[in-house]
Amino acid sequence: MPLYKSVKINHNTAVKIWKIEESYDDLIKVLDLKPQSLERVLGMKSELHQRGFLSIRHLLREFGYTDQDLFYDEYGKPHLKDGNYISITHSFTFSGVIISDKEVGIDIEKQRDKIGVIAKKFVDYEFNYLNESSDDYVRKLTVIWGIKESLYKLFATPGMLFKEHFLVIPFMLQDGETVAWIDYKEKKYRYNSAFLEFEGFTCAYIVPNE
């Protein structure tokens, strides 16, 4: 399947999402991968991960980039050679990319009940407005995790903890947006964030300030 969804956030920022329905062979045959990328994908034990990796390269093509334009730093954070900022994500049958002229982060997660089991590992302040018995508990937890993961990707600073350093203010699922904060080493950073839901998945991302 080609591009699943495209979101134009502002003049310089866009999100693109791919639904991975193609086979490994169909995904790889039209790509020009650099040697390091080919070695990496061939070394993956899971075909699902291979297809996710390749689908990201198809999303790059949708933005007008190739695999040669992408590189990673020592922390594993992706970068583009032209100086634009990029963040990537992959979960089961969906992958996503956000590109902007400012730093960004994105995450796609499958909505699963087991997130409630690990909630105490990444939620603190947010328990003040969450209701464990509500029908939307899992969906809201997934949004919170996705936003915090997006912030972590954006900041890329070792030592940051989801529970202690990130917080997401109260939100309504129908609004599709909220505000998040990083409180780290006596400094506070405010970020606008947005999210969307589709086919049992949640995509969250950081919205750069104009």
C-alpha cells in the first residue's frame, strides 16, 4: 500500500505514515540502499522489522529524500544531510516520519491492554487525571507514552526518565492535542504535542513552534 496518511502541520513541518502491507521483496526492490543500510536490514532476524525499516525509506522518498540523505549520530538519533530535522517510528504494521526545520519527535504505538501493567513505570503526574476504570484508559495511556517517547527522541539526552522528567497535561482524546513539559536539571521546556488514532494505533508527535 502506498502512503497511508499525510499531515501538514505548518509550512515547514509534515508527518507521513505508511501502512506496511507489501512483502519484503516488493519493498526492497525499488530502493537504493547504502551498504550500511543493506547490511543492517539483512542482519535483522524479524521480517516485520525488515519491512518496517524499508517502509521508512519509502517514506523518505515521499519527502523527496533517499537513504543516502539519512545518517545516525552516536546516540542513534537520525539526521538529514541538508540540516532539516527528522524523527522516525515503526510499530507492527505502521511506520511514520516527521520532518521539519526545527527539532521534532514522533512515535506510533499499538493500543494494548498491557500498557496498564507498566503504567507506573512512565506515569506520575498524569495519574491525577487518569481513571483506570474508564473505557478510554488504555487509549489515554498510549497517548501519554507516545508523547513522552517523542520528547525523548527530540531531546536525545541520556539520563532522562519518562516518569520523572516528562509530564503531559490533561487532554481530551477528541481534541487531538495537548501540552507537554520537560523538567530536567532545574530547567523547564514547554512543547505543543498532537496525536491521532487509526486502526487501533496511536501516533503522537511534537509540534514545533512557528
